[in-house]
Amino acid sequence: MSQITFALAKGRLGKKTMEILEKMNIRAVDMTDDSRKLVFYSEDKKYRFFLSKPSDVPTYVEHGVADIGIVGKDTILEENRDIYECLDLNIGKCRMCVCAYPEKRDLILNNESIRIATKYPNIALKHFRGKNKKVEIIKLNGSVELGPIIGLADAIVDIVESGKTLAENGLVVINDVVSDISARVIVNKASMKLKHQDIGKIIEEMERLI
Ligand code: PRP
């Protein structure tokens, strides 16, 4: 068996992914919560694991430095990389929505020109272009809800999981952009050909566990 490299998203999703892999007896040595290491191996060196920013996972997989990546559908749509999306893990479920203060609803739905703050400029642009709206997209890297609160934007395009962040900041969902976001298994196209048996087995096993 040739070595298989996984690119995993740092944080909550990465942790959940490792739990699934451990059930398949795929374990990383030394991967602890407080470790600052970024690359790990299984004891027998059959598997290698990178921990990266979620938005970099599709990049590593497209370039073939990782054979398999596990990352949210939101990131896959935003990055739009040349990779195979093979399996829905049904974890990290959320939706992507246009959100704003309730009193801005009419402006957002009816006005031609609005300002949107988002971590997902490509998804947001595609959504509003599809509705023939001109939008000014302001890219933020986190705490996007601040956009409308401090008057930087009329609305945001962001993921909503429990709805707590919106509720605590007086914001509401105006409409859905993508409703079925969850963690997906992505695979490098060349790896799928060259390591077909090993990758196929891993995906089958994951499918059995979910
Ligand atoms: C995400 C998202 C929302 C929040 C939604 O942010 O951007 O802010 O979670 O979750 P909820 O509906 O359960 O409240 P994240 O926690 O990833 O942090 P960030 O804003 O710094 O990106």
C-alpha cells in the first residue's frame, strides 16, 4: 500500500474527522488538543495527516499533496477547485444564508444595489448575480455579523448553524443561499486513479460508519 495523505480542517471538524478515522483504526501519533504540530503520521507510516485552515484543504487536494481532504461544502463551493467530491459525512450540518436586521428585509429583497459582508465572496457574488442584483462584496475573515452591526454592510452571507449568533445580535435570515452544507470527503483526481484500491476502501469504510 502506498502512503495516503489526509488534509484535515483545523478545529471542530478536524477533531470529528479524527474520531471517524480512529473508528477505522487510522490513528495519528501525537495528535493532541494542545499540540502545535501540523503534520502527523500513523504508527506504521501508512497515513500522513496535515492540519490546515479549512479554506486551504481543497488547494492541497487539487495539487495532489494530499490524496484525501475533509472539509465543509461551503469551502468546496467557495474555492471551486478541480477535485472529486466523493462522500457526504453528514456532520457539521448548517446552511448558508443572507442575513440582516429585520427592517432591512425590503431593501435587500427589492433594491438593486446592496453591500454584503462575507467570508464567501464567490458564493455571494454568484447568488446575487443570479438574481440580477448589483452587489458590493466586502470580504471579511471572521465575525461577519459585525458587518451590519457597525454599518459596514446592509447584509451578510454566512453560515447559520444553531442560529445563536444571529439571535444574540438581533439579525434574521432573509433567505437561503445553500441549504445542505455538511462535511464532505474530497479526493485528488490523479490519486483516485493511482491509489484507487486504497482510497476506495477508505471511502467505503467511512460510508459504513456514517
Ligand atoms: C460561524 C459563522 C457564524 C456562526 C454561526 O462562525 O460565521 O458566525 O459560526 O453559528 P451559529 O448559528 O451556531 O451561531 P465561526 O464560529 O466559525 O467563527 P468566525 O466568525 O470567526 O468565522
